[in-house]
Amino acid sequence: MGRQRWTGGVVVQTRGEVLDSARDYVRKQIAGLARKLPDRLVSARVKLVAFAKPSAPVPALAQANLDVAGRAVRAQVAAAFFAEAGGLLRARLREQVASLTGPRTFRPWRGAAPEVPAARSRGPREIVRCKEFPLCRCDPAEAAFTMDLRDYDFHLFVDADTGEDSVVYRAGPTGYRLARLHSPVPPRDRPAVPLTVRPRPVPVESAAGAAAGLDRTELPFAFFRDHETGRGSVVYRRYDGHYGLITPA
């Protein structure tokens, strides 16, 4: 059966008070990029979120998810207005799609501050979303490339060399760091991406315990070994100020 091809529609979902003109502008921005990929694009989805709370650091959040020849490409940006966010979103996606066909490039490291800052929750922070899925088995360089394609700050995977649940994330002097459940040693083969290895043991705790640890820090996520399953999991800080949980299927 042949691969499905894009039929020209960009699906846009909104949350909050998003003006029709803002929605249409962002749709046109992504559709303009999509038309340049007629033989490779399978689907294009956009989510626009308008935050009215004073605790939101930036009121307009735009996220796009593309399926490009079977490869997931995601970008998320925040701005003062959706017109600005739409232009930033298209530029980010253009760079990511270009890396699929040209030489692989890795994102510049901009320091510890996240590009999309999280809101400050007025009440107690909670785990409001749980996602469970099979982890991809790959080497750290491939995991880092996937992380960049999806515009994440971290990526949970199974290290092909050791078989351990592992995570690559944005940190350290090179901008890429690897943490495995048990092995604090560099990869056996020199990876294509310049990364450092986390030397400290991964804590064994519950998801609630990992979330409580995040409450005491400004870190964007926590990688831990679940005390019940023994698998590597991640609690991360959501844009709305609460937490999400990722666990292996």
C-alpha cells in the first residue's frame, strides 16, 4: 500500500481566546511551508493556545506537528502575538525539515533558560498528563537528532549499546548530555553529537517524588527510575506550570 500524501489541509486547534484572523494567519504560514513539500508531507497539524492568566510569561503559544515522509517533525514557540509566533514557527520548521535531507546539524546551545518558559502555577503543582509509549532503541546521536526534530528539551529512549532506559537532554558545556539508568560511562563508539555523560546515579523514586523534587528547583524535567517498575521515566514541567509524566509502555 502506498504512503498517504498531503491533500493541502492544515488542521488547526485552538484553546483560549484565539481570534479567527490569528488562526488563519498561522494556518497560511504553515500551509506556505507545506506546499514546498508536496511529495514528502503526509499531515500538518497546528495547536494555538492563548493564555489570559497574568502568570503566563508569554500569552501566545503555537505548536506544529508535521509528518514528513514518515518522520515526526514538531516545533513550539511562544510570543507576544500569534502573528509573531506564526513566523517563528515557520522558520523553526523550515530548519528542521532541511536537516532531514541535508547534513545533520544540531541545535546551538543557548544556555539553561528554556526557549518557551513555563507559567507559574498559583496553586499546588500536579501531574495533569500521563503519556505511555514504547521507547525507541537507538544510539545517543540518533536520540539527540530526534529530540531536535521534535523541538524537545529531552528525549527518553533505550540505549542500543547498553539496553538501558536513557535520556538525552539539553545541558552541559556542549549542549547535549546523556543519562542512563546505571552506566555513567561514555558511549562505546564516539557519537556524532558532542555530548557529556551525567556522572551521578539516577534516583529511584515515585512519579510523585520526582515531581516534588522539581518543586524545589527550576529544572525543566527529572529523569528517575520508577521504584515499582524499575523503568526509566520522566516528569517534566508543562507550559501551564503543572507537570507531565512520560513512562515506557
